[in-house]
Amino acid sequence: MIRDTQTQDTGRDSAYDHGSTARDGVLLLNLGTPDEPNAGAVRRYLAQFLSDRRVVDAPRWLWKIILNLVILRVRPGPVARKYASIWHEDGSPLLVYSQRLADAVAAKLGSGPRDAADETGGPAVELAMTYGNPSIPAALDALERQNVRRLLVLPLFPQYSSSTTAAAFDGVAASLASRRWIPELRFVNTYHDHPAYIQALAESVRAHQASHGVPQKLLMSFHGIPQRYFMTGDPYHCLCQMTARLLAEALGLEADQWELAFQSRFGRETWLQPYLDQRLEELAAEGVHDVQVICPGFAADCLETLEEIAMENRELFEEAGGKNYSYIPALNEQADHAAMVASLVEQHVGGWPGWQQVQETPSELAARVERARALGANG
């Protein structure tokens, strides 16, 4: 192979392979997770996550004091124990399910295994986390090694929020800023109302209720954000409302059969309401003793769904007098979820010149190598 190699300002070596056909690529992004369920790994993860201005926009000097002197000293141990309670043999549930989804999407797109040479013309598919591993720079390196020149970035956050989707964009932009040759780029902003996404959610509810029965109330719970973020322009609240309404319509639910709520708040300021934990206590007091909870904003199950929703909130509901409580799992790597993500990719690359172009033949590649050598390329 003939390679022209430069050392970038960052010290990272970048190489262009004249004997390789330009490829298309898809970068799937999720939020992130500690590498291990122990205090040290959780501390490193929380330090990165909570240092992002998109996540916490308090004055930097004040937040650094709170983060370093309080949160990172007090929280890692308890959080690590929560992670340990839901950890899989092969790693963090969020990473495990996200990787399985990435593999399933790659198969739907005709890409084969993500780390194998592509023979089908399908795009290269890589997974990254905004915080933690696999990192965005590592995933972009992998795509660069596969000579990806057109890249679709798809954050696995159905409802756009500045604290998730925009933070993912920041991470991609920051990594690309250090590269000599950036790929053509498209970025998926939201898919909160995609028909196949709504249908996949509806089918997951039906499948769960086929085994657990139809509850008195279906609660659609989304991760909360500070109310202030919404009031200053974040559209997340509106997008969650639309997803919930469309899911209720797809299920044929009456107004009194479902509700929307928000989970996972912290700190003293007001977050989006109603709060799920408070609403569960209220429902039990009102005589609603049979509820099911689905979290449509999570593409893959994680600490918030498997520990907070499935375990903590069950205990809270039962202590308040509720009797039947169940959590409807995230879509994870389900076939219809992978098909939906693959269709989303195809939708967003429609009309993109050169997408999934015919692969060059070995003789065409060899001719290119010879032309590059004649022009002085290193070999």
C-alpha cells in the first residue's frame, strides 16, 4: 500500500492510503458509562460527564468547588454499588446493548462485522460514547483507518436536548478539530416522531403486556432536565410530549390510561415536571395499584432504567401502597429497533452524492497507487 503520512499538531499520526477505496461511515453515539463498577472508574466517569457545560451550566468556579470537593468525594462509592447491582458479565448494560445494536444496524446496512474488511459496499459502522469508552476520538480513528470520507453522525437520543445531543455534537466537533482531513459530515438532530420508532415502542409495550397484563396506568418517563434549560430554548420538553402523544395514539389509549413524567433530577432547582417518583406515590394514594413504566428516551437500558426505574421506583411504589409494578425494557438490540435505526440512516443520506458508491476494482486501485507513486507518494 502507498501511504502519505503526516504528523498532526496533536502528535497523532494520520495516513492516507492511495490503495483503498473511500468508504461511507455511520457513527452511533450514546451517553457513556464507567469502565468498571467500582468507585475509581465511577469517579473518572463522573468527572468527565459533570464537567461538561452542556450538562451543568453553573458558574465554573463554583461548580469546580462543588464537583471536586463534594460530588467526586461522596458520590462514586454509592453510585458504584448501584452499577454493581445491574452489571453484566460482559460489561456495563449500556455498552453491551449499544454494541449489540451497532452490530445489528451494521448487518441491516450490509456492512458485516464492524471490525472486518467490507466486501458488500455497506457503510462502516462504529459506536462511541460522549463520555467514557469507546471514546469519540477512538471511533473516529477507526473510521479514518477504514478511509471513511462521508460520515453520518447519529446520536441515540430520540428527543434532542442540549445536554445530550448537542453535547455529542460538541464531542465530535472537538475531535475533528485536530484532524487534517475531516470527512463530509451529516448529523441527525432528533427522531422523536419517526413512525418506525413509535411503532417499535408500541410493539414493545404490547409484547410486555401480553405477559404482564394491561395496567391501570402506563407511565411514559423521560430523563429530566432543569426547567430553566427549557425556558431558555431547549426543545426537549416539547419533543418528549410529542413522542408520548404519538405512542399513546399508536396504542389506542384513552387520556386516563397513560401519563408522562420525568425522572433522575438532582440539585435544588426546578426540573421538568411532573416528577416520576412523586407521581408514583400520588397514584398509589389515589387507588391506582397497577402501573407499568416505559422510558422512550433511552435507546438502550442503563443505570437509570435498570436500577432507578426498575428497582428503586418499584420499592417506592409498593411502600406507598401500590401492588403491581413493572418496567418495560428499552428497545436495545431488538430487530425492529435495528431496522428503524438503519432506515433512519438511509433517510438521512438520501441524495448524498457518492453514498454507497460502487467499489473500485483491484485493477483500478492498483492504477491509482501507480499514479500516486509517479507523483512522489511514499511507498
